[in-house]
Amino acid sequence: MSTDTEGKRAKFEGFRAEVRDKIDALVAEFANGELSREQFHAIYEHYNSQLMLIQEKLDANADDSPVQNAGQTIGIRQAHMGKAVGLMIYHNKSGQFVETLGQFDVPPQTIAPILNDFSLLMETRKLIDRRVVKIAERAWLLFAAGRYTTVVTLFHNEPSQQQSREIERLHHDFELANSTALTAGHIDSTRLAYPLLVFVQQKLKNA
């Protein structure tokens, strides 16, 4: 990698760190009751779009070497890329389904066994890794457990490691923004903020 490329990469990584700091501050503001849901969703989507643009710049500079048949390779990549169709948020403590975003037409019996496994692991305070399961031709589920909730995301095609990490980042922000509400006995889903919306909305735009 050339010195010029390294310099550009360092600059974009600096931009990324700045935007992530802004997102952390935004999440804290909502958690403290300083923002409405509408404000939070609009600003969060703006910051997340900036992160995606920065990541595109970083990916574009990852390899400066010439590539033959680049158009064909891009076409194959796009055809097999994971696309988030929808997701479901499950409250670990109560067993309540908090919210469904996008199109999540997965029967409860398909996800129940893994959610039960996660519950048993939580009771024994064991570390829970993300789980990716193929449920049909070109249909995959990503299970990501958090402190209060588990997010189950339905993908068309297998999700990449980067997409899995993005879901986990948004899930982390969701739990921080709504930490007070998620510890309550009854959860009012209409009062929660949903950073995860941006992932489903973006993937539907690109579908």
C-alpha cells in the first residue's frame, strides 16, 4: 500500500472515529430523555449514512492493484451479497417479542429452539456468540444476543462478517438508548428508539 493511500486511509479512519463519537453522544441524549424518537431516528440515520460512505472509501482504497474482469467480479459479488429483509427484537427476561422491523415472515417454531438455547446460556452467565443459520435456499437468520434483548435478522443470502458486526453495533446502540425501558417489567415498544431501522431501510433501498 502506497504512502498516499495510507494517508487517505488514516484520514477516513479519523473521520469514522469522530462520527462514532457523535453516535455515542446521541444515544446518551436519548437515554437521558433529551430527544424525541423522531429526532433520534433522523439524526441517527444521518450519522449512519456518513459511516457507510466512509466505509465505502476505506474499502475502495483497500487494494490499489489492477484487477481483470472487475465488472464481472462486482456482478457476482452483488448477486450473492447478504441483504437484510427484516428483523425481530426479543426481550430476554420476559420472553416478549418487542418489535418487528421490515419483513420478517419466519415461523416462531423456527427461531424458538435457538432463543431457548440463548436463554439457558444467559442463566449460566456464559458468553454467547452470534449464530448464523440457513433456513431455506438463500434465506439465513443471524441471531445476536445482547444484555437485555436478542435480535434475529432475516437475510437474503448469507450475511458477511462485516454485516454481522454492523448488526451487533446497531443492537448495542439500541440497548444503550433504551436501557431504562428495557429493564422494566412491561415494555412499550412505541416509546423505544430503533437504530436498527437504518440497516433494514438501507438494504431494502439497495435490493
